[in-house]
Amino acid sequence: MRINFPRNWLSFLIIAVLVVGIFFRFANLDRKFYWIDETYTSLRISGYTEAEMIKKTSYQKITSLSDLQKYQQINPEKTLTNTLNSLATEDPQHPPIYYILARWWAQYFGTSVTAMRSLAAAISLLAFPAVYWLAWELFQSSAVGWMAIAIFAISPYHILFAQEARQYSLWTLTTILSTAALLRATRATDENQSPIRLVYHWTIYVLMTAMGLSTHLLFVCVAAAHTIYITIMAKWRDIKTFIPYYVAALVALIISIPSLVNAVEKFDQIRSTTVWAQQTNLLRLVTRWVGSVTIAFFDIGIDGSANSAQLAFLIPVSLIILALVGYAIYFLCKQTPIGAWLLILLLIATTALFLAVPDIFQGGRRSTNPRYLVPCYVGIQLAVAYLLSTKISLNLDNFKEQRWWKIAIIALFSAGIISAGVSSGADSWWNKGSGWLRADLEVARIVNAASNPLIVSDTNIAYIMPLSYRLQPKVKLLIEPRCYTSCYQNRELLRKKPQLPTIPGGFSDLFLYRPSSALRSAIQQQNYQIAPVDANVELNLWKISKK
């Protein structure tokens, strides 16, 4: 494969877009709220379990932020084995490969927010050569490869998840690499290359697929797309392709069996931690699907709280992008051989249908969550890359039409740059649960303004851990937290009776954070009165004072 760079104005534009995309992946890594999911990444790589943390944190003593964040840091007490155990017992829906990499990364670079997020950012850079390889295997065109690199570089979706301490950038990379490796291995088989070369190419596919299955459970949709693709292309007759593929797929599956079996055995536990995704209506589903397509190219953080002016702007932009994607898929199917368009459509359809069909019939909303749609974005952006590169490469008699396509490319890249610029300076974004998160930013501001504050709380530990990253060291905690992932399988925590706190003296300000009704009642019975600090956060923060 020869990497040829386009020799015209587009080359300078792609270089500029690539540089900007790399910059925004590492700019302000610590700016956005370190939210629930990311704190659980830190918890897992530390080797502790949530159950351990809850058992050692109670109303019996005042807790400092450093005491709490001990469970978010690498320490000699815990090893990689503890990390794997923490995942297996409390987070069976998360295969281990990313967390193994994150633990090694943290041992060298630390466990700060910047360090934790920088791993995902670094992994996302590997997607550039990977997507070039995949585009080459699909279309044998360096022009499509470079266009795909540019689209991936400036895509708001990829930039956003490149700055999150989770496995999504690794899932993106393994999806691209395994698909490219599949095409390369089948081509080598068709060319009757030597047995050693064939073993080499199919081994790469095995490793990439095994890594994908060990990165995210939904990679099974990518594996399903590959299986359907080979079945259709081989037509059940091409034994020389059929047999090597199924042998390779079986080996990859065997390598990934431990995490897959653990997920199956603890399916009820997985379902209990994803209950948030089990309610919505069909109209909301459709609007969210449109929004999910839009953020592949344009995203300025407009969520469900958008006002009429924002919607008046967003709706036409979304429809234009939706039309572009629809035409790109149509153009792809019309202009390319079945071996190219079929694989791209399968990448999109397997994941989309796997999530959307249950949502339609059961009223869920998993298919509206962009973090679950990685293979869909890979397929959509490859289709758009093929459309744009082809339209400006053709010797069109209609120069006006070609000029419009050049304008479309500049507009698309500009939309990505604007999106990245807006997102880069924000403290919160839609992918981090923006509603409660904005409230907690205000909570942190109010509490930090006090000279010697104490927070009393019995809320879910999943809320307390993210808040701790926004509080100043002077803030102290008196907490009896509820569990988020561990109660389902920990009988001791299930039987644990809630304790009632004794409010200590010596603090300038006493705050009540996300209290239960039982905790509010217990405090009022101790000759204290409580009142909301602010109308905007009245359900989150209360002020405690003597009657």
C-alpha cells in the first residue's frame, strides 16, 4: 500500500484540519467535569472495589478529599489482579483490555484527570493511519483515505470521546483495524499467497478481533457484520475464504471467552446498571437518532434543554447533514462494487438494529446514546469520505457542480472546527449527563466559597466521587454513601442499615448534599434547620443551621 498525498489545495486543507484535530484532542484535557463513568475507570484501575470504598467510608469519621480519592489512585496495596477482580465482580459489562492499558499508563503518568484522559487521546491518534488503511482496502484510493483521515480528525464525536477516560477511542480503533485486517486477509486468500503470508494476515485479524471483543461487549455487532459479509461474499461455496475466516473468528472468540462468559453469567447485574436506558417514546427516539447522526460532523452542545432559537438553528443543520449522509450511502451503493458498500452498510446496520429494535418495541433509548454507536460512525464517515473525495476528483464538465462540492467540504470541516472550539472551553457537555452535572458545578462553586465547609450526605457514591474533583482541599465530608454497582452482588451491603450522623462543630458552613428524606429528618431532630441554598439546586444542596 503506497501512501500518496493529494497534490492540490486539498492537501493544505487536510494538513490544517489534521493539525487542528490533534490539537483539540489534547487541549484542556482537565477542563470538563470528571464524571461518573470516568471516576469508575479510576476506581477500577486502582484495584479497589466500590464495596471496599463504601465499607471504609461512614459517618464514624470526617473524611477528607484525599481520603476519598485514595480509591482513585494507583498504590502498592493493589495489583493488576485486583483491577481484573474489581471489573469481574462489579462491572461485568466492561471487558478488561482498556483498563489493563489504563493501569499501565497510570503507573507511568499518574492518575490526574489530564493523565487519565491522555491515554484515550493518544489511542485516538492511531485511528488516522488505521482509517487510511481501511479506506485503501475498501476503495484502493489514497484520496478517499486522506479525506477519511480529515473527517475523523475534526469530527466532534471522535474529539469528544478522545477526551474521555473510557474505552471508546480504543473501540473505534479496533473496529477499524479488525475490518481492514479482514479485507486484507480475504484479498491475500483470493490472490493465493503463500501459506506463511496467509497465516500472517489471518493472525492479524484474530488479534484485532480478540482485542475488540476484549474492549467493548458491543464489538459483537462488528463481528456479526464481518460474519454476514463473508457469508454473502463467499456464497457458501468459496471454501478457501470461508474456512480460514471461521477458524480465525473461532480463535478470536476463544481468546475472549473469559470476559464474555462473565458478562453472560452476570447479565441480570448488567441490566440493573443500565436501567437508565429503558424509558422513552418513539418520537423522542427519532429526534435523538437524527441528533446522533448530526454530531458526527457538527456539535455545539445543544441538548434536550435547547430553547426555540437554538432549535431553529439546529433543525435545518441536522436535516442538511442527514441528507448528506443519506446521499453518501446512496452514492456509495451506486458507484462501488458490492464488496465495498456491503461491508460499510453492515457496520452501520448491525449495531443500529441491535440497539434500535428493542428500543422500538420495548420503549428503551440505548440506540440514542452515541457512545454505543461507534461502528455506525465509522461506516457513515467512510461513506461521506468516499462521496466527497470522488466528487472533487472527477473531471466534471459542470465546473459549477464541482465548486459546490468544494464549498461543502470547507463547510463540513469548518463545522467540525467550530464544534471543537466551542466544546474545548466548556466545563460540561451532553456526553457527561449535563443536567445534574451543571447543578454540581454550581454546588462546587458555592461550597468552595465557604472558609471551612463540611458536606453531609448519604447519596449515591457515584455522585460524590465526581464532585470531589471540583472541591477544594479545605472541604471535608461526613458521608454514608449508597452503592452504585456493588449492591447487586454484595449481600453485606444489602443488609447494611443506614446510620444517622451526629453533626460536629468547628465548621464555618454545614451543607447537605443530595440528602434522602430520612437524613433530612434525622438532622432536623437534632435541633437543626435546613433550607435550600439556591432555587436552581434545591434538590442537590441544602444549608444546615442551628434553630
